[in-house]
Amino acid sequence: MNTSSSSEGFKYFLEKYIKEKEKQAVPNILVCGYTGTGKTSIIQSLFGKDTVDDKLIGHGKPMTQGFEKYKNPNINVWDSKGFEHDKAQSELTEETKKWIKAKDNNPDSSIHMIWYTIHGPLARVTESDTDFIQSFKNIIIYFLLLIALI
């Protein structure tokens, strides 16, 4: 076997692979749920404390305001403001829909999946949870329900 031609073949393959990989959009995931359900903690477990500092975790208190992006070369995860039981969920749901639709114009920024968190010890899907999930059925194809034990 000619080592020179096999190394040339590998170089060619690697160059083609890198070019194709650069064309692909990195998945964008939005993490939603009520305050204190472990949204930011889940993101910290994915990216580590260097990216998501312990100070950013509210332990049941609202910390994230708006949408906060955490990224690495393989995935982008957006942390969202937590729902509050005493505030109008429909307002936050509509705000989230508008935010997602505004990102739809560009494949690099469009949201590909929603992770919806429920607090583990309760692990009960409420009517509010199903209302939120149902309201996105025509916008987002992939929806993952996470029971956070963090």
C-alpha cells in the first residue's frame, strides 16, 4: 500500500468533512419551565461551572431574565426566564413564541428543540405545563420533558 496516496486520501477526506461540517447549523435548544425547576442547573451540568457559575443558579428564586445563551462548538443552549405561579403564564408564553419566531429566519439561530423542565420531587405535569407545551405544537417539532432532580 502506498502510504503517500493513503495520507493524501485522508487529507482530502478531512478537508471535505470540515467543509461540510462548517455548513451545518449547530442545534439551538431552549430550556423553559417554572422558576426553581432546575433549568440553569441542567445547563451547568452540560457545560460545567466554568461556563455557568454557581452564582447564576437561583435555587428556587428567579435569576435568569430574558434569554441567556450558552454555547460550545456542538450545541447552543438558551436559558429562559422561569415562569412564576403568581404571574400570567400566557404573557411569558407569548413573549417566548415571539422570540422563537424572530429567530426562525436564520438556520444558525432558529430554535430546533425545547427542553421543558419539571421539578423532580413533584414530578407532576400540571394543566399549566400542558397548556404551555400545546401552545408550541405548530412552532417547534421537538419537545423534551425533563424531570430535574438537581
